[in-house]
Amino acid sequence: MSTLENALAEGHDALIKLQHLTLRDGPAKPTSTNDPTMLREYTESLERKLAELLLEKERNIEVCKASAECTFAKNYAGRVLVAIFDHAMGAKVDGLKTWWETGNIQTRSGPGHWRLDPRALRDKRGFNLLHVTMERNLAKESAKVAQIDLLVDTMRFDVNSTDLVGRTSLHHAAMNGYEELVIRLLAKNSNPLVQDHAGMTALGIVQQIAGASERIIQALLEAEKTHKQDSVVPSASLKKSDALVSVYFILRLEPYISSSEFRRYVDCATQLRDTIQACTCCVDAFHDHVVPVNADPSTSNVPFDAILRKNRMMEILENDLDTSAMTTEDFEQHIAIEASRFSIYSPVDQVTYAKGSWVNFLQRILLTRQKRSYGNSPDRHTWYYAALFQAQVQPLPGHVDVQKGHPTITSSSSFAACLPLESPVLIQGRHYWITAHMDSTATLDRPFEGATGLSVQVYSTESAVFSPYVGVLELYERVPGNKYDKADPKDEMVQQYQRIAPDHVYEVGVQIGPTATRKSASDFVKAWRDECKQLFQQRQCISGAAVCAHSCPQKLGAYMCRDSMEKIGVTLAQTTFGRSTYAKTLTPRAILQGSQDMYKGTRGDKWPGCQRTLAPSH
């Protein structure tokens, strides 16, 4: 090849490089992750985290060893250990107190004697005596409360000790529905924010249980709120060495920054590193003011969140991080290591830290990754339904006495005057119009059809305010093999109300489907809606309901009749799917809650119902 040809070839190569030149290829301020100081801090941080994990593993080994020793204990030792756990399970407080003071305990084979540290005992599940106290059995709850006092105050049990799956006594008390035990454990400084190995707090577990005690939920909500208010955002003020470790992580995000903002990222990253290294100040955690102090630069705290906000690095990471990188193995490893330094682990159920903080950013990144992962899962598909949405049934603040076959109901005079005349009421699952009320009595539109009863709850439907309508309901199918495969109506509610908040003014009255596609559900809804409109324009009601015989809002032209709309939907389901079983009438949420309260003997407790919010567009 001639000299001219060589020159042309080299020129062509140079042109190709020039065409592909980006800001990344030009000189930039160094953001090297090979800085000796930062590498040392990062290594020491990993060593500290490794030490924490090893310590946790040692604790688990101790629990497993204690569990094995207790489970396989034979002869005399086995009899005494079984007796100790029997006493704890049965809440035999006097027997446990005697054993604590003297070492004497009554076994199944007669008196026994063995003094040992009760806090070291574990059964085959890893339960200590405090965990066993929370088990659901025939022991009186008052005795269990007294046993908590003995174990925590006298025997010095750690109220936040965990079993083999990371659950505290508070988890077990809440799961088993012991209201007084939950209250007492919280009073003993049980931490409601402790998560088990699945990342669930006591409140998180209870919220998965249909019909859970409202009192337990409210107590845990208040406790979590108090603890979150008292806890300081962990990234607000960091040791200088810890802040440099987080900066090192930010520098490692370089490959995931969009090219258009790469130069800005380089400048901010360099400035952030220099600011942290030169910082000798502390932060007022309440006012977020940076205050210079005379302190050892290597040990003084730095206001990390405040510096991040001022540096604008948070803004860059929020807007210019390549979201497609979140699924790469390297990114997942980097984010998991950084989040673990602040005790944040996957799965993340919700974002709990204040917006604008570094830990809030980490939680949101992990949560986004989870949603992407779940959204791409081929094992969980979307179902589409046609649904009749009705005003959420609300319990009225009073009770009535009813007698089968009589149209008159009695109650207090103040409550009788509150019974609505403009919309039907719901009593024992049937709708009635109140035609008149006088003093402590009210008259129904027809003789009462239910069972005779005292102090019966009355519900308001409020259809005159929030008229019923039909629309498409989109739900994720159940995860295969989960506990809802064989569910009672209360558990089913968890599945059916994925997209409707508990405080919404509407609830699902009738659910028809599922259909294969959203278009199929939309076509069904259109046909359903058209027939409803046609009947409404003709002022006809086909419900056949007794309540409509007295007065029907559809015949009066006020609003559509909910029962007539249901009848149309069931008929269409029969025509479209071949059988009417595709149409499912749902029990109002308030009635399910009322039944649960009645069963638990807490009928007098207030059910919060819904807060008035804007109704969805029809």
C-alpha cells in the first residue's frame, strides 16, 4: 500500500472516531474510584457491615443451638424444660414465678428442680418464653398480660428479641389478635418498626389479615407514627468516613448517567467529594443549619443530606439516571450494598423516610426495581372485569330494635330523627325506605323481613349522593398457591380492592368476569351501560326488589336503580359467558366489618368508614 493510501486510511479512521466522539471521550475532571482515601473508607465500611452480618449469624446460631438443646433434651432435663414451656404457654404466672425464685417447678412426672437462665431457652421454632406467651390458646388474656410483666420486669427478657424468622413478641401478639397484649408490649417499649426476615412489621402483617382488630391496627399505627417522629433520618448527619463511602457509591454510578448530563455529573461529583473531604462541621438536625465546630476532621459529623441538596447531585440522580440500568446485575449489587449501610433491604414495602433525603432516594430506587421485576413477571397476569360501583355503605351512629313481620322499628329518639328519608337504609342485608319517624320509632315501607333482634346495626347507602355506575375493574391475578386460593369473604376483599382505597366513597357491588382483554371488558361495560340508560330513559325498573315497589329512584327519574342495574348485568353475563355465575354480588365492606365486630364482642367500637373524597368520573 502506498504512502498516500496509508494516509487516506488513517484519515478515514480518524474521521470515524471523530463522528463517534462524545463528551465522555473528552478530558474531564477526575471522578476516579481509585482515590486511596475513599477506597480505604469504603473497605472499612464493608468490613463493619460484614462484622454486623457475622454477629447476626452468630445470634441465629445461638438461637438454633438453644432450640436444638431444648428440643432433643431427654430424661430429667427434658421434663423440666417441657414443664417450663407448658407454664409459659398456659400463662401459669405463679408457677413460673416460683421456679424463678426457687428453681422448683411441677413437671408432668412430679416436682422438678433446675435453675437456669430463662432467656436462653428456645423451643423447636426458636420461640423464647415471651414469644410462647403470645400463642393463641385457652389461657386468659389477663393472665398473659401479668406474665409479660413477670418476664420483662423481673426476668429481664428483651421485649424486642426475635425468633428464627425475625419476629418479635409484638408480631405474634398482633397476629393472634390479642389487643391487651399488644398494648402492654408497646408500653414496655416494644419497637413497632422491627421487621421480620420478610421485611414485615407487626402492622404490615396485621394488614394482611382480613377482619383484624381495629384497636390493634390503630395502636400499631400510633406507635409507628411516634417512633418515626422520634427517629432521626439516618442520612441527615453522617460521620465523615461514612459520608465518603456514600460519595464513593455515587462515583460508581458514572456508567449509568445519561450522556447529555455527564459533564454536569462530573462537576457535581468532584465538588461533592471535595466538600465532604474538607468539611469540619456538624448539622442541627432540627433546623438543617450547617454549624462550624472545632472538631477532629476524621470523626466529626457532616450534614450529608443538606450538602447533597445544595450540591444538586440529588437532582441529577433523580432526573438523569438511566432507568434501564436498574435491572443490570452490577447496579443491583451497588445499590444493595449502599442501602444495607442504612439497614434498608429488599423487599421494600413502602418509602418511610422524608423526601429529599439520601435514604429516601435509596428506598425509592429499590421499590422501583421491585415494581419493574413484578411487572415483568410472566406468572402474574392482569384480569379485567365489568363492575357495578355503588356508594360505600356506611354504619349509622346508632342501633334499632326490630321484630319480624312488623313495620315499626324502635330506637333512641335522637337516632330515630337521624334516619334518612331520601335514600334507603340497609338492615340485616335488606333495603328499606323510612316513611316516617316519631319520637323513638320509625316506620318502614313494609313489614320487617329479617329476624327479630335487639340493637341491630343500620347502614346508610347514600345512593342519592353517589349514584351507582358501571365501569372496567382491572386486577392483578392472585399469586399461584397463596393463601387466598381458599378464602372467606373477608380475605377475598384484599384481592378485590387492589385499586380502591378503604376510604373511597365507592365500593364494588357486582363483579362480572374475568374477560381475556380490556377491550372485552369495555365492550361488556358499554352494552351494560346502554341497557341501563335505555331503561332509565323509559323510567322502568326490572329489579323486582321489594324496596322498589314502594319507591324507585329510576321510576322517578332521580338516578339509576342499583338493583335494576345488577339484574341487567347478570342477564348479560348469562348471554355473554353462558352462565350467570360469572356475575358475583359482593357483600358491602361495612357489613363484613360489623359481623367481625359482633363475633369479637366489640360491636360498640367505632368503624371509621370512608372520608368524603371526590367521586371518580363515570
